[in-house]
Amino acid sequence: MSELIKVPDLGGEGEVIEILVKEGDQVEAEQSLAVLESDKASMEIPSPKAGTVKAIKFKLGDTLKEGDPLIELDVEGGEQTKQDDSSEQPAKAESKAEQPAEPKPDTSAEQQKPAAGGGSRSEAVKVPDLGTDSARVIEILVSKGDQVEADQSLLVLESDKASMELPAPFSGVIESIDIKLEQDVKTGDVIMQMQVSGGDSEAKAESQPAEQQGKQSDAKQAPAAASSAASEEPASPPPVGGPSREGAKVHAGPAVRMLAREFGIDLTDVKPTGPRDRILKEDVQKHVQAVMQQRKSAPAGATGGSGIPPVPEVDFSRFGEIETVDMTRLQQVGASNLHRSWLNVPHVTQFDLADISALEAFRKEQKAAAEKAGVKLTVLPFLLKACAHLLREQPNFNVSLAANGKQLIQKKYVHIGFAVDTPDGLLVPVIRDVDKKSLLQLAAEAAELADKARNKKLGADAMQGACFTISSLGHIGGTYFTPIVNSPEVAILGVSKATMQPVWDGASFQPQLMLPLSLSYDHRAINGAAAAQFTKRLGELLGDIRTMLL
């Protein structure tokens, strides 16, 4: 049967700023029906029982007080009697609560009067009756040493149903603040110490009970507890989703503030569209969409990634003559790819030295055979062959991370790319099935691909499908460097110029040709022990290439 649901005790009036249901909706007991806002608090009005909304007796912008019709609820007949009984209970409870209110001023006044005098004293400011087990401190509006007036807001509390400002019970100076942001407080907790004059304390004591009763009523709009652990963080950073520290208050209900915290949004940045400049859930959602769209449309390298500030634009002409030159398309693509890889891949680089004295002697011995085959035998074919052998031997390097970040894609082929420096930028042609080709075949194919890259004849297909990459700076010099992983690969080998170095053989130092190795890898797919084993094993293979035949 139909039943009229009225506004409960609010401790005053409140403006309807949001309607959370519509006619025909099925609501459960304690489900929020509307959001009201007064000068000191915003609150959600819950339904006292389950049923179907038959009619809504108010509209946005209406000012409601206790007893005003709220909704007409269609409930089952069996619940009517229960409701009648329950409707009497609040009235009885309310009358009981009002009875001790008369002698209370006398008691409080007598407690305060002995302290009255010409001097000043320290008074503890406690949390009044909240009407709930606890509430969280989301904003502290004063600082130590501040002069505050009676009824001036000290802090903002929030439960799962309401947010409220806690007023000062008297005038004075803040001596200490005994609570912190994100701390949970309950009725009776000491939040501050204030220095007040004796006269002010006595005068305020006489009127405090009646006023406190009103303040307590303001706080009784939160029936459910908000339980969470207290934070020990300092009160310096502004709370996400909380009111502004810069003077202007943010008008938003608890549900909106919770949504803002989930998205990591500062409500001071959100444009309100609700009544009285109130922020709605739709405003937060639109703000998040706008931010994501800005990040998506930003040019590569301009803003980096999430949370990375852009590099400020500098007018270099102030310091002297300049010339602006456009990057080639190849340079732009390469820069974008490297930037993306660096931001997304947790890079780690393993350094090592390989003794290639025997390899170099063998290479020189095969010079005539290479010339006969029409190729130049460099160190690169040996590196390609050794790395291909290792990718078969250690298949955890021949993988890529799946898009879901929870799987590894194991590759059954061995394709290796090698970096070629061209006038237009760095290109990485790929040699396929390296493990199935001889040293002379690899030398010929590498030379052909490098020539095509330098003469702009290299197709896009020739630079795709690599499992691993080798970047050699041996022809330039240097010792070690940190190559950037060519994602979606998980590792890249950097090779520097080989130099003669003294190596202890157990009896004396011997001059050996040592090749610096720099292995960068994706730490999500490869651990440090595996990387160290890879470079160690690579050094063994390069030290004696005959072991690859075993």
C-alpha cells in the first residue's frame, strides 16, 4: 500500500541540490533518495524502508525541513503496521531527547563558571554528537595561532552519507591541533586546544548547550559509519576531492567526493554545473574524459606520459642567432618509438667484457675465403650467430609481453635486427632465420640490407619481426652505453670498440682483445640473474666459436 515518506530531523532547513531517484524506481531500505545542503553540511536523505517510488513531492531547488513530504512510496501491506510502529519510535525518541535539554544549560553553566575570570585559560574543543560511529577529517580550515570567532568553521568531516563543517564552540586562539588529515574521529574526541578569555568562556557557557544541540542536529544526518584506518601523514597536502584551501569552498556531496578520490581528481579543478555551483557526478566524469582526451591528443614527447610535465618552451633567439630545421619523417618516427619504449619498459643494463682474441685471429684467417665468396667478414656475423645460438639456448630472451601484461609470447623463430646509422637517422633492418644461416651468408645479407638502408631502398617489411637487436658502435669507439630496448622485444645488445687490455692468466698478464658488451633488457620479462648468465655465456661463445658446434 501507499505511504508518504517525510523529511526526518535535519536540525534545520536544507536545499534540494540533487534527486537520486525517479518515479517508478524500486528502492531498498536506507537507499539515498535526495541530497540536501545547508550552510554547514550536505547530506543524503535515506529511505526508511523498501518499496516503489509512486510520486516525488519535491523538486530541485526546494527548501525542505523536518516533516515536509518527500516521496510517496508503494510498500507491501504487511509492512504498513511495522511502519506505523516505527514512525512512533522516532517521535518518542525525539521527545526523550528533548526532555534532558532543559536542565543541561544549568549544569554546563555551573561547570564553566568557576573558570570565569579576568584571565584566560585553555579549553579543549571536542567532537560533538555526530549521529554516527565515526567520520573522517577531510579538511582542516585553521592553523595553530589563528584567532577564531565563535561558530567559525574549524574543519570538515565526512562520513559515507554526509559532509559537515565543525564550528568553534567559542572565540579564542588556536593553541594546538590534535588531529590530522584523513584521521577518523568520533564523538567526544579532542580535536584542538584553544586559549579563551574567562569572560568569553562564561558568556559562551550559558548559551552553549542550546547552540550545541542545534549543531548536533546538523551532524545527525549521517546514519552509517565510515570505518577506515587513520593516516599518519602530515596535514600539508590538500586532500583530493576536498574543499579548496584557497578560500572558495567546493560544494559536493559525499558520493561525488568519493568518486573524485577514486579518479585522483582535485575537485577544485572541476567545473560545477549543479545548483549553487555544486559539483555533480557528471561534472567529475566530464573532467576525467577531458583530461584523457588531452593526453591522447598531445604530440609524442610533448607531455611524456601520465604525470610527466611538459618541457617548457624556450625562446632561444634571446641568446643569439638560431635556425629552425624540420626533423625528417624517419627521425620523428624513431623519436616517438624510442620515447614510447623508454616510458613503458623498465630498463636495466648488464655490462660485461668478452675476450675475442681467438675470434679475431680466426676472422683474419678466413679473409681469403670471404673475399672469394664476395663478402667482407666483420665481427657482426659472429655476433649475429652467437646471439641466435643463445636465443635458442635461453628461450626466455626470445619472447614478447602480451598486451594484457600477464602472458609471455614465446617465439619459435629467430629473427635479429641490427642498427644501421644513415644520414636520415637510425634504421634497424632484420635478418630472418639467423640460426639457420652460415657466417658468410649472414655477412652478405647484412651488407646488402645496410646498403639499402643508406640508399633509402629499405622497405618497411625488412624492418619488422625482430626477436632481438644488436647495436654496434665499434666503428666509432667508446666503452659502454645503455641501448634502449626496441619494444615489443625484451632485450637489445650494445657493442662498443674492442681494445687490447691486460688479462691475468694465472701466472702473468697477457694482452687480449676485449669487446665491451652492454645488454639492456625489460625487467618485467627478464630478471637480473638471467641477464648476467646471458652476457657470461655470450662471452664464452665469442671466446671460442667452436663451442657453438657442440
